[in-house]
Amino acid sequence: MDLTIRGQRVVLRDHVGAASIHVREGQIESVDAFDTVRNNSELIDAGNAVVMPGLVDTHVHINSPGRTNWEGFETATRAAAAGGVTTLVDMPLNSIPPTTTLDGLRAKLEAARDNCYVDIGFWAGVVPGNSAELSKLNEAGVAGFKCFLVPSGVDEFPHVTETNLREAMPELTRLGALLIVHAEVPGPIENANVSSRSPDQYSTFLASRPREAENEAIALMIRLSREFQTRIHIVHLSSADAVPMIRRAQEEGVKISAETCPHYLHFEAEEIPEGATEFKCCPPIRERGNREALWSGVVDGTIAFIVSDHSPCPREMKLRESGDFAKAWGGIASLQLRLPVIWTETQRRGHSLLDLARWLCVGPAAQVHLETKKGAIAPGFDADIVIWNPEQEFRVSDTKLFHRHKLTPYAGETLNGVVQKTFLRGRKIYDGREVQGPATGKFLLN
């Protein structure tokens, strides 16, 4: 049956207002005046709730196959649906095998098949010695390639050096492929002497991952991008010191972009409790002033968008009982919460629903060449839609989360913005309480 979704606050490309969205065969056929209702069409009236494009999250660690006990496609995509996210792009590491070969991608696709409640794309990886695999992975339709400039935390995804990059980047340029970079270099981290400080203090961990590690890594990538004309994207930017550097490079025509994450824009290092290892991530959550400077980079467009970097693990790997930041796994569980976290901050700072859609929908979709089908409410786009109440508050609790593991730094936070319904290509997949099957998410392979 055709579907009409209408509301008084529909977030369109250039304004928010009353409208009716007409859906046929999973796509938006037209966007018309609020009173335009078609015969033989199911009508959903959102009233004064916000009707927005389904969110796009291009930075998610699903960890399957091989580490499905950390997350997995079923639980991750359920959490996405409950958070208003209709498109994910999965990271190439923490799974075994990693997505660094064509065989690794095939294993990933097999693990994901019939287990996804939302649409999903896949990043591949650049590691030492896999340059011969890049063209095969690119032809298979991956969104792009990720590398680490420091150890990744898992042995099967080793980091690259400048020498490795000089081998891979000419091939990436030839392919027109995007290289996304975990931008920390080892030197400043190795030189940070924190051995005499208490490992359960967040200040100790913060000192162990200094801003210089990010700043030097980003300077390196700007230099190499300029030399090889490779498109570069800095993932999970944490150091606001690098924002002017990135802005200047962009103005000079360097092909570089950047993202940041909710935890860098919401939390502040000064308030992280002793032993609260659920806050550990790399690069780290930094000080209040750094957070405000990151927000300035988001608002002026230097930082293009905001993604979750959802990187969960079993509770025991967080070492919450000992509170040892040095030994705990680094990663934030947050996939379901990106919309309310960023809306809470957006509202507090006087920004708009259009800003929110640009940061959570439009920007991430464009990064992975989905800007003609995802991230906007417009004719010809997939009917991926979220209806949510921006005024309603809720308290984050385990019972509301669909992630496999519930330990998150957002536990107990009071946030604004409750998802009421999520639609994937016109079919309701979340009703405000439960994720609804079957799992009909598609693979997004270019």
C-alpha cells in the first residue's frame, strides 16, 4: 500500500514546515502541502513531532564475524533503528577476518546477510602489504578505505607508516577512492611519561594521548594529500588545535575533510569520574575548552558532520571494577543515542533542526556517495524517515538500549529527543518500543 507521512515540522532541504510525504514502492514520490492526502494511501499524521530523514552513520564498529560477542549485525542494526538511523557503514576492523582483502569482504557480507534491520555499507582497510587488494575491494563496492597511524588495538589490523602510505596512496588516487584516517602518530604517545601516575585517574589517560599525536598526524596527512592528490578524511577528530590547520588546507584546495563524534561534543574531561573506563576512547575526550572549539569547527563547516564511532565490547573488557584506564578497551557504546545527544547540545547552543539534519543526515550521506538517495526528504530518495519528539526528555538506562552490551558513558544522562517511529524505504521498522522485522536492510555497494 502507498504511504503518506505528514506533519507540521517536516525537515526538508532548505526549510522546516508543514508537508505531506507520499511514498510509493519504498521511495518518496512527492512532497506536497500538508492537506494533500491520496486515496488508497495509508496515512500517518505525526502532528507536531519532527519528521526528518533517517540518520546516516558512517562510523560504526559492528565487529562481526569473529567478534560478534562484542556486537554483531543484528543487535547493531536494531539499535540503529531505535535511534532513528536507517543507514550504517561498518568499519573494517575488530572483525576476524578484517576487511583488508576481497575474501575478508566476502566473509563480512556472509555474516551480515539477512541480519540487518537497516541498510548497510562497508569500509575496507589499508594495512601494510595489501596494496594489491585495493582495486579488487574498490571494484566490489566498498565505501572507501581506512588506516590507522598508531596500533589499532587488534593484531589483525596493523597500523601504517608514511612508507606504507606512499605505496598505497598513488593507487587510491588512481581509483578515486577516499582514505579515512585514524589520525594519531606514535611519537608523542610514546614520549608521554605517565608511569608514575595513577591509572584510574582520567587525567592520567588524557596525558597519555596528547593533542600533539593528532596534530602531527593531521599535518602528515595534509602533506601527503597535497603531494598525491588523494582524498583524505580525518575520523573522530578530538584535538581542536587541528581545526585551523584543516580549515587552512581546505581553503588551499587540499582534498581533506573531517568528522567528530557526540562524546567529544557532549562530555568534558574535567567531569569524568575516577575509574569510569566507559569514557575511554582513542583519541580521548578532552577538556571543556577543547569541546567548545570543536563545536566552532562544526558550526563553521570545517568539521563536516557528526558520527557515532560506536565501538562496543563486553563489559569485562572495560575493567570497570579496577578502573584501569591504561588497560581497558577503548571505545564508546553510543549508536542508538547520537540523535538525542546532538539535539540536546544543538538546542542548548541555539542551532536549528536544519543544522541537525546537515550534521547527522546530509553530510554523512554525501561522504559515501549516497547524496542522491539517502539523507534528505525529497522526490526520488529512499523513504527513510524518523519521527521524533524534540521536546520530550528521557533518562538513559540499560532497559532502553538495543546494543548487545549496555555499558555506556551516557547512562544516567537526561537528554532531549525521543524517537517515536523509524521507517526504512517506507516500512516501519521501529514503533517507539520494539524493532519490527523482518530484517530487510540492503547492502550498499557502489
